[in-house]
Amino acid sequence: MSDENESRAARLSRRAFMQGAVAGAAATALPAAQAQQARPGAQAGAATADAAAAQVMLNINGRSQAMRIEPTVSLLDAIRDHAGLTGSKKGCDRGQCGACTVLVNGRRINSCLSLAVMHEGDEITTIEGLEHGGRLHEVQAAFVEYDAFQCGYCTPGQICSSVAMLAEAEAGTASAATSAADLRGVLAPALSDAEIRERMSGNICRCGAYPNIVAALRAVHGKSA
Amino acid sequence: MKPAPFRYAAAQSLEHALALKAEAGEEARFLAGGQSLIPAMNFRLAQPAMLIDLNPLDDLDYITVDNGALRIGARTRYSRVEHCAEVARWQPLLAEVLPNIAHPQIRNRGTLCGNLSNADPASELPAVMLAAGARMHAHSAGGDRWIAAADFFINLFETALQPDEMLVEIELPALPARSGTCFIEVARRPGDYAMAGVAASLTLDANGRCGSASIALCNAGPTPMAAAAAAQLLIGGVLDAEAIAAAAAQAQEEVEPNGNVHCTADYQRHLAGVLTRRALTSAAARARQGTSA
């Protein structure tokens, strides 16, 4: 047997061994409920307290959608993989970058740090839900006008975060850049660049489009103020 | 990233949540904001067999004020505490620390009680609870009890809560007149966990001397670290630069930093001294001005 043949045989047997080992591990490590769920056509338990997939109704962009998902599925994965709305991006998947920011009942959250099953009955808005009748949301339009991106990967999260941020500012919410004492009695504070940067600190742009993002938001805020 | 499989139960009431927990014990974790628990599960650092979701419990989302004493419920999210005028008025230390907790998206979801139950010594909030003299209200299916903050944090990620108990609310005493507080930290980036941070609360007596003092540090040991001896040094004295420097030097002796990938233990100890001095200086000035923050 040549060296080449020998090594091919070794690879084959190693691959076969690995496949066997993985299958064996999966069979022993998976809880019965999940192993059952893996079989096509298997019935999942109806109880909520079950590790298997359950029927979850999510209201995304005004449309109610039923999906069968396991409790382990993040809101972000449900939006992207189950609802097919791939605008929301998975950047770090650990709550540090903000690329997955969506609005839940009008408040911005990181959809990677939330489980889909927690959001039945919530009103979820993603980047796809911001335009109306073919017209871009004013923040979307400003991002285009001010060239507030390079690669665009963080942009859906930046825009969703901005929409909530501007609403928060309009409601008179303070930030670390303006102390609560400074804001007492002020209903809608004018946002300085420092304010915008502080309030958008949960969204990272690796391309460094920050100056243009700030400019876009300054323009939108200036229009409404 | 996917967590290990778990069963999920949405709590229908506090009683329901407590009954589920009594049955499942340590196998189950309560899920509030999930901003620490979900990443910990994704990294398989936590693998609870069951999550009991407290998010449906709207009645646990509250901030009440009774004679200046604040009570904050288990489902109250950071952003509500951060923007609550009553919190800023009665316990400015808590209002001051909150912008340091991660970013707005996280603060829209995470809860104060969830953070405290997680007992991460790197987090700012356990230290603030020590400095503010908070009390924790624990409930189980069998009853309830109050636990002083000083007795609540046992070790790294370990609290005095029993497996069947839940932290249902915290109470912060009203800050007396002639008080000043300050929180200050050094972090690599705003919103990160601090390399070290200090919470200080000072109250002057009628003669302008230090009537009471408390100092607590985050990321300075296995639990939030109270610098009790340092605080004791200040009591009865004038809060001048010399007294504050002595207390800061003492605080450095009381911390047990471990160092991490961003900083050595020596640097954390150095920060503990510098930040204690700055926090006490600000708190003393605020107490003298009669503006607590």
C-alpha cells in the first residue's frame, strides 16, 4: 500500500469514527424531548414548560406570524431565520455591538439577548417595518442623504436605535451627557453632538462612519425640534 | 451561539413563579432581563434545566417612595430607574451609577434585581447597594425575609438566596439631610465593566463633621468590597484632604483584586486608592453644598 493510499485509508477511518462518535454523543446528550423533535413529523408536547419546539405567535412589523421554535431560539434568529427578515444583523451575538437592535413596544433592545418565546404579544419593529408605503422613514432617508455608512452591516441596527433614541429625547429623557438636573423642566432637549454620541453608544460601526451618523441624526432632530 | 436545551415557563403570577422554583430548585433560574443570563447560557457558563420567565409579571415593575425610602421591584428595568426623578432625589448614588451600566439597549431590558441576584462582583450595582445600605426582600413559596446588602453577597456569583427564593424587591433607605454621594469608575470604554469603581456616601453632623460614611468598591474582590475600616476612619472628623487621603490609603488595604486580562491586581489596587480619594472628595463637597449629587 502506497503512502498516499495509507493516508487516505486513515482519513476515511478517522472520518467514519468521528461520524459515529458524533451520532453517539448526540443520541446520549440530547434530552428525549429534543431527540423526538428531530424526527420529522414527531409531535411536540403542548406544555409551555418543555424544551421542545412550541408554537409561538410573533407580531413583527404589524404582521402576526406563527412559528414553531424551541425556547433556545433568540429573538434575532426568529426574525432572521423563521420570519425571513434578514435586515436585522448578527454582529457579536453577545449584546456588545447593537447590529441586532430592534424595537419592542417602541423601545430599542438587542434582539440577540432576548429569547423569541419571551415576546409573544409584543409589537416588534425591524428595519423592514420602518418605511411606509414605499417611503423611507426620515431616519433612513437621512442616513442615505448624509452617507452615514460604508459597508452597511451595522446600519439597520443604527437606524432602529436612532428611531428610538430620537423618541426618547423627544420625551425629555436625560442621558449621561446631560445630567437630570440640567434637564429639569426641559421637555425636549436639543441634542448636542455629545448627546447623540452618548445616546448611540450601544451601536458600534467598525467602518467608523460615526461623523456622518451624527450629522444625519442632527439633521433629523433639527427638523423635529 | 445556542444555549443548552432548557424548559421554559412563563410565570403567570409571583406565586406561580415561586411554586415552580420550589419544585425545580437549583435546576431552574429566574429570567428577568436576561442581559447577563442569556450570554452566560450561550457560552455554556450556565446550563439551567429550566427558565422561569418573570417578564409577564407587570406588577413587579414598580418604584415606590415612602418617606424617602425607595422600593424597586424585580421586573423594574434599569432605564426606568435611570430616568426616575424620585430615585435622583432620594438616592442619587443609584441615579449616578446607572449610565455606567452598559448601553441604552441593555438598560431597556436588564433589571436591577436580576443584576443583584447574579452577584457579579465586577458589576457596579452590588457595590452601590452596600454603600447605600440597601435591604433585599426575598420571597419563597413558604414566606419572605429581608436580607441586608452586607449579608447578601456571599461570594463570586453567589448570594444568600436559597434555591427556592427569589429577590422580589430591594429597599434603599432615604439619604439623610447634609449628605453627599458619589460613584466613580475607570473602564476601558464607557459602558464596559470597570477595572475598579468606588461608591461613597457621606453624611455630615450638625457641626459639619462626618457623622456617617460608607465606601464600597466594585471589581475589587470576590464580592462587592465594603471598605469599612476606611469609612470608620472618617467618622467624627473633619472631611479635609488629609482625612480623605488616609481613608483612601486604608481602602487600598481592604480590597482583594485579582487582576484580569485588562489590568493587574496592583493596578486595580492603585485605582482603588485614587478613586476612593476622588469619590470621597466629591461626596464631601456635595454634602457641604447640600446637593447630594
